[in-house]
Amino acid sequence: MYSETAIPMTSARSGPLKGRVRAPGDKSISHRALILAALAVGRTRISGLLEGEDVLNTAKVLRLLGATVERVGEGVWHVDGVGVSGFAQPRDTLDFGNSGTGCRLMIGAVAGCPITATFDGDASLRKRPMQRVLDPLVRMGARAVMMADGGRLPLTLAGARDPIPIVYEPPAASAQLKSAALLAGLGAPGATTVIEKEATRDHTERMMRHFGADISVEVVGHGRRITLQGQPELVPADIKVPADPSSAAFALVGALLVPGSEIIFEGVMTNPLRAGLLQTLKEMGASIETLAQNSDGGEDTADLRVRTSTLRGVEVPPERAPAMIDEYPILAVAAAFAEGVTTMRGLKELRIKESDRLTATADMLRVNGVEVEVVGDDLIVHGKGRAPGGGLVATHMDHRLAMSALVMGLAADKPVTADDTSFIATSFPTFAPMMRGLGASFK
Ligand code: S3P
């Protein structure tokens, strides 16, 4: 999959990675901050917003829907909202580019408003399933006027005139499904309830509460029962976006693998529903020390000191997947450099990310001489304490594969090339300069 705009990049064995860095603002929280601010009445100030393409597309879409969204400084944005159910009829297609999160959350938000909008995205997003997002929204009164075959984009959605509150049990552990239903529920009178069998990232719930919504969360086994009282008046509430643990993950694994490294990461969000990678790496023997603990925007954060470590293979249980769903490609890289087998179980959801990440992660390792198997929905990496490297990695329009491949090259015997790094700009536009600043050799 080569495009004319592809930007290949090669990483090579590097000296120690050293320094003190702050990863960019969390992507999940950045989307939600913009969306909920756009549904509040009055002005919200957001600082530390991730200025990656995915989030910028959400900002652009919110403008098309009538909110005023302005950048007033680096990472600082003002949003003047239109109130719950207040989105205006857009005059253009809502184009989300590569972003599944932006698109799915906004499908939910639009479903609770009496407007009709067309949703679209790039070639990667057009391959991803949208039908399952729509299922609860149709029960709430929204209607797909037009949709591409197989429940894909482009999609024209007519929002519900009088949204009906429902009780919804998502068919998969997905924060996007949960959040779409809750955002639609903002427009419905009475209680919308989401019952999750496995808890997923809870940023929507936390942020709705931050904006004054009445939302309660009950722990039920491994899952949650979430009840939102609809038609609240959302009150503007300033937000400081914490550093994204899913972005910090790349330099963090780089520090573990490149001999002599030591990096301090500032203000990384430590929400337990996002902390699966840290837990797994610690089980593998990683030296990750928690320094100062703090909080930002209703989320706990910590400064972390990470030092080069000898890693051993571990078994990663399926129930941990929701807490580290975006981190499997970079964990697989760490597993290649560990001694022994790492088995990552229950990765079905990985097949429908920006790429089929399960297959693509296995291919990334294989092309670099690492022994790897995909058995059903499990990924099994046979770690040998080193990786031969020398491969050309197909990144399939997937930012996380590109960054994982480049981290691999920093410690592999031979350089590793990612065929296209242009999509890194969707989530982490400062990745290459930040890594170079730490000592990474990227060409
Ligand atoms: C996200 C949820 C996850 C994750 C994505 C961000 C979110 O997707 O992969 O990068 O912000 O809600 P699913 O909820 O579909 O697993």
C-alpha cells in the first residue's frame, strides 16, 4: 500500500535515549473535551489539547455544526458551545480523516439532535465498521438515510427528533460504542443506561460529570452500569488535558530496549482503565518508577522514570485488553526483545482498528526476523532478547504501527524502515522530533 504522499522513514541502532519529556495531550480526552464543550452553553477553555490531525478534524466538524472553536495559543483552545441538542444543520460533509474515535463519538452526538449529516473519512476509516455504532442509536430514534455496503462510511444520518432513552449492552468492550450511546443519550429525556461486561476507558463519563451532567457509575463484576440523566444543561468547565499514555508508550519502550537509557516522562495519565501496558511491562521486569503524582482535568497523572531493563516473556490475559487496546503493537516490539514467549490473548478488536492490527503487528515482527504466531485472536511472540531487524514494515495507514516499527529499529541489529510515517501526524505530530531529541537515530 504505497501512496504518492507516503513518507518512508528508517530508524537505526541508537546510543542511550536520555531526557525529560512530556507526551502530547491525550487523544481520547482531547476529542471528548471539544465535543462536550461544544454541547455546553458558554465558553470552555481547553489547554494541552492534542493538535494532531484526528483531533483537528473533530474541531473542524464541530465548527460545521455551529460551535465556535478557536485556537488561541499552543494547545490552548476556546470553545463556545451550542447546548445539548443544539447542533445546526451542517452545509458540508463531516470528514473525519483517519479518526474512528472522532467519527463514532460524533455519530452518537449527532444522533441525539434533530439534524441530518453525512459522515466520511479516508480509505482506512471507510473500511471500518459503523453499523454496530448505529444499532443503539437507531433504537433511540436515529435513522441511516444512506450508508455504504457492509455498514461503512460514507453514512448519512438523520438524528432523532425526540430521542428515546434506552438500556444498552454493547456487544464488544468498546469505549467508542459506549460513548456514542451516552452522547446520544444527552438529548433524550430520562435515563440512558449502558451496561458494559468489561470496563472500558471512562473518559466520557468523567468528562460529562465535569461539565455538570448527572451520571452515575456502578461497578458490576468486571463491568460497569452507567446511568445518564438526559437533557442536562452542560456548564462550561475548563480542562487541562493530561499527557497521553498511549503516545508516551513509544519512547517508554524505546528507553527499556536501548542500552543505557533513562527518560523521565512528565504528567502521564494513569487512569487504571488505560494502564494495562504499564502493568504488563512491569510484570516483564521493566524498571518504571513513579515519581510525583498529580491530577489534570479530572484524571490522575504521574511522572515516570524509565530505565533500560532486561525483559522476560509473560502471558497477557484477555481481560486486560480494554486497558491497553492501542498498545499491543508496541508491546509486541518489547516482547521481541524479551527472553521467552509472550502470549497476548483475546485481541479480536485489534482487527478493526486503523488497520487489521493483529495481522499487521505479526507481519511487522516477522519481516524483521522475529518468530511470531497468530493463533485465533491470540498473538504469540517468541522473544530472543534481540531482533535481527532489516525489514521494510507495511504500516497500512496506521500511525501506531509506524511508530512501533521505528522504535524497533532503535534496538534491532539492522535498521528498520516504516513504509509510510505520514499517519503519525494523526495522533503524535511531534513524535520524530521528540524521539530525535532523546537520541533516536531516524532518517
Ligand atoms: C478510544 C477507544 C478505543 C481505542 C481508540 C480510542 C476512545 O477504541 O482503540 O484509539 O477514545 O474511546 P474502541 O473503544 O473501539 O476499542
